[in-house]
Amino acid sequence: MFGIIHLIEQLQGEEYLKTIAICTPDMKDAHDWAMTLNKRIINSQKYFEKYIEIIGELEKDYKEKILKLLVDVKNDNPKRFGNKIDMLIERTE
């Protein structure tokens, strides 16, 4: 599965980030993998700031879904992701 993640990450750019933000919340049967894809973006110095911008520009329904998933990421590992997710939520409201 990590091979697929690495393949997806090769797509890069705004379309990659927007697709992750829109599609991963609907990965109900693969919730852990959806969180993993988002964790990797959150940990990326290259993409994190742009991800905040993209989430901020999403339509309300998409934004609500991705923020819910990101809260799951935060709750899964609050020490590692808590501050970044809180900042992301604050900046996208």
C-alpha cells in the first residue's frame, strides 16, 4: 500500500492536494490510509502551507468533511499533529 502512496505523491502540486482534500474523507473502508495520506502532507514542509490554502478555498461540504478527517488525525496522535491541525482549522475558517 505504501507503494501506492508513493505513486500518488509523485503527482504533486495543487491538483494533488485538492484531490486528497476532496477524496480522502470518503475513504470509509480505508480510514487509516486516508489519515496516512493526510499525515504525510501535514508533515511536508513543501506542501503543508499550500494544503491550508486549498482547504480554505473548498466548498463548505468538502471543507467540513476534510476538517473532520483532520480532527481524527489530531486525535490519533495529538502530540505530533495537534498544534498543526489546530492552526490549519483556525486558518481555514
